Amino acid sequence: MNYKIKIGIDPGLSGAIAVLMDNCKNIRVFCMPVKRQPWSKPRKNKTFQQMVDIEELMIELKIFSPSETIINIETVTGMPTDGAHRAFIFGGAFYSVLTLLNIMGFKVNYIAPATWKAKVGLTLADKEDSRQLVLRLFPDIEGITPVRKTKIKTGLTKAMCQGRAEAVLIGLY
């Protein structure tokens, strides 16, 4: 089926969502919505935990028709260097997003990082290479270039922009 809208999702709390419309002539990219939740029992030096803001993500996605939209989501696994807690948080974010997409009725493709990176020619590349590729493919795209923090703008860090770029490339897959 030929879908009018492709959405790429780089899951996780520092991930991003890219919406590609009109054969990639119109691209909107935004960070994964995250909220801070107080711990039921405060932990040492931690009074809040972060989690995906599912309500906000649903608001962002409900304007798209599931019959006209395909979603590509990067599959995730824990890294050997991650502790159990971090891996649990990462997996929780992934499955929270996945559950929402299924409830909303979207067609979802699961894509391993090595698979989409090979398709765009970034097999041994790091996240900065992804950002540079997106800037070459879509020079007018917004939200991929870091912005200094000012009183008016909250700013985009380089890491945030790299996650956004990867979401665009996942959407292109």
C-alpha cells in the first residue's frame, strides 16, 4: 500500500519523531515528549523519574489517519554497558510508544538500527553522520541544527538534533 504519511520514531526518552509528508517535501521533526513523575518513594538524590508523555504523544499523532500513515520504529535492545535500571527505563519507553501506536490503529514496521543504517549508507556511522546526511538530503529542514540557548529559545543540543536526524532516516526506510 502507498501511504501518504511516513513517521519515523527513534524511541527512548531522548528520541524523536519525524513526520514525512508530500513525498518528503514537508517534514516535521520533534523530540519525544517526556514528563517528570515523582517517585512513590524518593530515591537517593532523585525525586523525579522521567517517562514518555503518552498523552502528549497521542495529541501529536491523532491528527494523522491510520489508514494513510505508516510508522517505522527502530527496534531497541539494552546495551551491555547499561545497568538493569537504565535498560528497564529504555525498554519501558519503547513499549509505551508501541502500545499507543497499536491502540491508535497504526501500521507499524519494526526496523533494526543496522537495517535502516545500511539502506542509507551509514553502516559504521555515528549519530553525527546521520545528522550530516539529513542536512545534505534536506537542506531546508528545521530542528536538525543545534541552537544556542537564549532567553527566548530553549535551544536544541547536538544530541537532540542527532536523535531527530535519525528519526528522519528511520522514516525514510
